[in-house]
Amino acid sequence: MLWVKAFHIIFVVTWFSALFYLPRLFVYHAMCEDEAGNARFKIMERKLYRGIMTPSAILTLVFGIWLLSFYSLEQIATMHWLHAKLTLVLLLFVYHGMCGRMLKRFATDNNQRSHRFYRWFNELPVVILLAVVMLAVVKPF
């Protein structure tokens, strides 16, 4: 079980790294005014999303489900902190999907949002990370 937990944590870290970095790229991309920079950001965003972010999310999910398999349904039913954590993880997958839609808009030069929007958008995974770590470590309920 400890090996599974270790790999789960590794992929959570890589997923969050990408969740933090891709919206930051969107900030800079929204401010970009030259064609060479625009093309460069499109490549960086696509490679980050497809090569790191999505595989990390999938592997986080796989190892997370594997971790859950070590517990009985009765145990899981009483772990209320886990229910809250899984709700937040579901929100992260929604956020991940939103990033994918934004990436497509940038790829087709159809972004309608300002760099200020992306600066605020970039803060959501930080808040979720804080809550998830507190729930997983403290297990307050």
C-alpha cells in the first residue's frame, strides 16, 4: 500500500505543477502581441496539457482508486473527510477540463478573456490544494 500511496503523491505533485503552470502560460499568452510568441505559447500549452497534465491526472486517478481498494465500503462510508476530499478532486477534474477548453480557444486564436481573468483563474487550484492537504492530513471529520 505504501508504494501505491507514494506513486499517488508523485502524480498529484506533477498534476498540480501543471495545473499551476498552464493558467500562468494563459496569462502571458493573453498579453502576447507578436505572432512568434503566440505560436510559441500554443506549442508550450499543448505539450504541457497533453504530455504532462492529462497523463498525471489519469495516473493520479488510477493510483487514488487503487488506494481506495485497500479499504472496505464500510470504512469508506465513515471517512467523511474523504468524501469532502473527493468532491474537491472532482472540482479539479472540472478545472482541468476548463483548461482544455481554454487551450483550444488559444489554439484557434479565439481567446476572449484578459490576462487578469487568467490571473484569478490561476488561484483556484491553490485553494483546492490547501483544502485537500488539510483534509488528508488532519482528517477533521
